[in-house]
Amino acid sequence: MWQNGRVNGNAYGYPQWDDRREAFFKWADDRGLPHESYEANYGFIKHELLNGEQGVREPLSIAKDIDNATYVVADKYERPNPAKMKLAERQELVRRVLGLPDYSVETPVPPANPMRNPISDPPWRR
């Protein structure tokens, strides 16, 4: 379904920008990011939520549950054609995503410097 950033038509990117597609392209191009990259998609979502699309932040912060939060994101941020909203399907997909395991990787800790002198080296060099 996902090919070159498009899903069945002209909408583009993770949130399927249609009317904001050109703004997304310009934002990504200005930063040298490929349109289909995670960095471009997530970066533009963050940019919009912190700048021009602030109307979603307050209603999302007071959402009562995940179904209500899904509605807020769809209605206030993504704004699909009402015939394509498919809210129940969106809510089910979000519940499935929340059920996935967290595959976070722990930050590696560098080994201690074997050349340090434990008596004379200050602690910030250890």
C-alpha cells in the first residue's frame, strides 16, 4: 500500500498530507531530507504541531482515552475527507499499535579506560 510516500492517490507522507503536501515538500527539501524518510515525516509533523497546527495540542492534552485522542488527531490535525474518516478503523489500528512490544535499545556504556591511573586521575576522566 505504501509506495514512495503515497497511499492510493495524491496524499503524501505519514499523515497523508494533501492540502499541505507542497509545504511538506518544501520543508523537507530545505533540510535536504528525502520526502519518504522518517526524519522528514516526523520532523514536519513536529514542526506543524509546534507552529501552524497548534489547535490540536490543547484538545489532545485533555483527551479522555485513546479513542478520543485518535478522533482529535484525525479531526483537528489530519482532517480527512469525511467520507474517508473511517474513525472506528483508525481507533482499532491505534489500539493495535499500542499493543506492540517496545523494542527500545539501551544506550551502550563505553568501557572504562584501561590506561587510567585509579589513584592519580581525577574522577571526570574515568
